[in-house]
Amino acid sequence: PEPPGTCGEYGCDLSCNHGGCQEVARVCPIGFSMAETANGVRCTDIDECQSAACEGTCLNTEGGFACECGAGRELSADRRSCRDTDECQATPCQHRCENSVGSYRCSCRPGYHLHGNRHSCV
């Protein structure tokens, strides 16, 4: 095996032509920052949650980040902002359903009252 090169953990971009290669730049994958060490370049994960504009909760991942929304909300198409989930579309109530931000409420037609399970009408 060859001894570790000066390029470190992830290697170098090389420019190869006419049978020879020349080191052009040391590189790290997207989402990682570069630090010079005695053993070469070291790539460490960037915590994008320090600057990511997540409306909900930001989860740092290796090389990136993900946004999450709380209960009753879902991630929008931009993958950063949250929007209300209309729980009433799943028809959780026997009679009537009123959607609210992050939740919903069931009610009954006249002559009925809401069961203790908060969904059925008696």
C-alpha cells in the first residue's frame, strides 16, 4: 500500500494531461469544510443549522440538513417552511370537522352531542 499522500482524507483534484498529473486543488465534498493538519487536509461536517432558515426544527445531517415541522403541520415544497395540515380531509369526525392551525375540532349536528372520544356523535 502507498503511504498517505499530502491530500489527506478526501484527496485532491488533479489536472491530468500528456501522461502526467498535477495537483490543482485540495477539495472536500459539499457540506464539509476544509482544515489543514500536519497529516494533510481534514474535512469536517458543516452544521448548516447555524445558518439554515428552517421555520420548524432543523436537523443537521452529514453533508447537509433537513427541516421538520411539528404535529399538525407539514413541510412545504421549498423544504424549509411549514404549512398547516388540514386534518379534516381525512374525515376524523363523524359529523362536522373544523380545521385549525396545527389541529382540528369535531362538532355534531343539532340533537346530538359529542362523545367522550371527541370524534363520535351520540
